[in-house]
Amino acid sequence: MKYVVCFDIGGTNVKYGVIGIDDKEIKEKGSFPTNVSCGKDVLDNMSSIIDKYIEKYDVKGISISCPGFINVNTGLIIAGNIIESFNGFNIQKYFEDKYGLNVAVDNDANCSTIAEHTMGNGKGYENIVCFTVGTGIGGGVVINNKVYTGNKFMAGEFGFMFINGINKEEPAEEMLSEYASTRVLVRDTCKELNEDIDGIEIFKRAKAGDEICRKNLDKFYKNLAMGIYNVCYILNPDKVLIGGAISQQEDLIDEVCKRLDDLTPYISKSLLEIVSIDRCKFLNDAGLIGSFCNFINKY
């Protein structure tokens, strides 16, 4: 069997794995810490992983899921990556020149969207939108069964959307990522409680009746629903998928749907009659599976 070595580069860790082309199964996987202050260190660690797998498997290519605005045709990281020296760096060419193998690169949120459209809860739909909720709000768009990347490969960056006007001196503080991300939910709740707790604990306490947790979760749901509402009326997708660790919370989809219904103006049908809202199928392996699917689609 032939294999693809896949990477999911994140700000904290770089996940990696080797996936069979025929059976689409992850044979091995692991991760190493991301040294954001030294891009060379990240590349060297990736190379050592590739070297190890080449010795063990019949490797036919390399595929990378990477933060930032990525030119999917050339593999150039245009901007938006926090790793030192990665912006302006052609990571595809680097590994092509080093190994003589086919290499595919795409934005991490796009890769997650490709995974869902190809093998996940978006399979069988021509038009889907994925919202990835975490440190910020990322996303991806599939139109007519093709990932839409836009003029400068920036499509799907829903976190940059303004949803509450601009009422602060720093406009970036008014973007969707500052209202509907897990990071902001945890930050604001911890500040009010004067405690250091995580998102899971916030949901747990909200269910138990904690007023601060319930209030902040309500605000989070409303803002996320507002972002989804805007995108639905602009793109009219068949399905919206919500990803990120928070998407596994049992009540999330029902709570977002409830607020979407509340937002619907009297002159329109309920959005819930027009678009299906669901959670993403893939969690921790979304980037690996998406990078693999992207490689298969490209080559």
C-alpha cells in the first residue's frame, strides 16, 4: 500500500501521522511542541518524522495543514502565521525540493472543511460551511463541491466579521473572534468568577445553575448564532457544521439553533427550514484527515 505523511501545524503542537491511500486509515500518529520562535526547528522536526516514515512505509507524498493565508497553488504562506519566518515562506517547495515527492498545503480551517465534505458530516452536500470555534473563529466554504478560497486565499475567515458595530478604539476587539470564541468565553468567565477554570467546567456549572456561567454562555451562543446567521444569508449553504472541541458539548447545536430561530425576521422563513446545523464529525484528527483528503483531491 502507498501512504501519505500528513501534518497539522498548530500554535501549540504539530500533529503528524501516516495515512494509507487505499484504506484511508491513520496507521501511526503523534505530535511535537511547536517552537513558534524558530521556524527552522519546526521544519527540522517535520523532516525527521518524514525520514522515519520513508524508511518504514512506501511514502508517495506529503500533505500539510497550516495556519495562515495559503496560496494553495504554490504552497506559499502569504500571511497570518505566528511561527517565526513562516510568513512569506514556500513550505510546499521546501519539502518538494528536499524529498522529490508531491506536496499539498492548505489552510488549517480549509483542511477541516475538506475532511468534513469528503468523509465527515458534510459528505453528500454540494454547499457547506464550517465554523471552527477555538482560540478564534476560523472556517471554510465549499460551493458546488469545491473549496472556495477567494481572491487572495482568505475566504472563510469568519472570525474577522464585525457583528456588534465598532464601539471601541481598537476595531479588532469587535470582531466575531472576540465575541464567540472559546478563548473569550473562558477569559471573561474566569475574570468574573475570579477563578481559573476551563470551558468544560463553564458548561458544567451553567447546567448546575451558576448565573455567571449561564449568562456568559448565553452571550456566547447569541454571538455565534449571529455570525452563522450572517453567513447563511450571504452564502445560503445546504449545511453549517460547527467544529472545535466545544462542538462536542451536548446542548451546543440546540442552543445555537434556538437563537438562530429567534433572529429570523418576520419577512423570512426560519433559517432552520433552509439550512441544516450540525457538529463536525472529526475532532483532534480533523487537520490530519483534511490534509490527507486535500492531497488525494489534488493529486
